[in-house]
Amino acid sequence: MLSFWHKFIRVILIFIPIIILGWLTVKAISPSGKMEAVYDMRRESPFISKLYPKDRVSGAEEDIDGESYRTLLSEPVYFDLSPNSNFEKVAVTIKYKNSADVPIKFGGLANKDAWTFDFRELPPTAGALQTKTEIFELGKLSPEGKKFRFGFSAPGLQTGDILIYKIRALFICKPMTEKEIANKILDEIVRRLNEIL
């Protein structure tokens, strides 16, 4: 006969993987229709790549307030957004300092063949920290596999003029109904079990 504690531990050991799998599944399907990712220039995000190419961006540095940033050394500089589901839009927020006299542009790759971007302006900030949010329709951008390439363009860039502090992406789509959530959870569980086996 099993003791109470032995049974209790068995139940816990059975339910912990189920709870973890359920939590991971809900995170993967984003039933609310929103998913947020942040890249603060120090800690990597699975949904926002580091700025690249490496030779055009400084390593992570800290300002006097202890906030991390990267300096654009040359242009263009890119980053990729990799949503985990089919989202319709993304609100991209850039926290930056632009002490250059000319505005810089950032945007998503709209046409891979013509290498054109849907650019938006980041105006000069006279050295002050500023935050700007722009919304992009993902259906109008040109994906590269499951990634969407974004870039910064600053013709005439002088080293040290532009500092990028944070990139925040809020992926948005229509919230799911209860039936859609149940079907998506089942599909995700089957997919994860197939990966394990």
C-alpha cells in the first residue's frame, strides 16, 4: 500500500509536465491575439534578433543611468522579427537617441526582389532619449521564411550619432474564439509530441 506522500508525489510528477506543456502551448498560440517581445540590447529575445551585421554596430554599452544601448557605426543595420504565430500587424517601438542633423529611417522589408523597405522616420532628438512607435501590416511585408527583416537607414551617418536602446514588438491579430483556442491547443500538443518522439 502506498503512503499518502508517495501518492501525492506521483500525482505532482504527472501534473507538472501537463501544466508546463499547457503553459508552453498557450504561449505559442497567443489566444489573446497579442504577443510582446523586447530586445534591450543586452538580453536576447527569441522573437527579435540582434542588430546586424556586427561590423556596423557597437557591442552593448551602458549610459550613465545604467541603460544598455548599441551605437550604429555604419548603415544599413538590420534586425529580424520572428513571430511565433500568424499575426496581422506588428507595432514596433524604437527607443533611441539621434544627435545627427538628419532623420534616420527604419522599416520592414516590403519587396525582397527590389530590396525596398516600408520606411518610417525617426526624427533627430538633439541627444535626448526618445521613443517612437510605428505599426506595420505583416501582409504587406516580404517575409524571409518565418522572419521579417527590418532595417535602419541613415545616409551620412557619423559614428556615435545614433544610439539604439530598445526594440519592442507587439504582434497583433484577431483574438481567438474558445473553439479556435481548443483546436489550436490540440494541434500544438500534437506538434510538440511529434517533436519529442
